[in-house]
Amino acid sequence: MNLPEVTSALGSAFNNIGVEHIYLPKMTSMGTYTFGNSSKNKTITLPKLTIVQSNGFVNNTGITQVDLGACT
């Protein structure tokens, strides 16, 4: 899934989504449970992400790689 214009996602926006590879190049913030409850996600790339709310990746058991490029 490539969503080049998304800059933020509210809580549960991609919760339980069945996509293996997620690329959101402009996303800078995400809410609670945004990528939660999935076993299908493998890679999530968010190179401009700076804000991660609690439980943003809760119960996401399939992740093998996450790129949070700008996150400190």
C-alpha cells in the first residue's frame, strides 16, 4: 500500500489491515492503535513520522521491519 499524500492518521485508521507492505512517505503523526491488531503487515515505512501515540503498533504480530526515519 502506497499512500503518498497522507500526512497523518487518526487512531485505528489502519487497524487490522491485511496489507503486507505499507509506505506512507509524508506521514508525520499517527494516533493510538493506527497499525494495531494485524498479523499480515511485514514492513511499515514512515520516513517523516515524528509523533507516535501509545499503542500505535499494539498486537501487530507480523511486523519484521519498521522504518521511522525522522522519529526521535
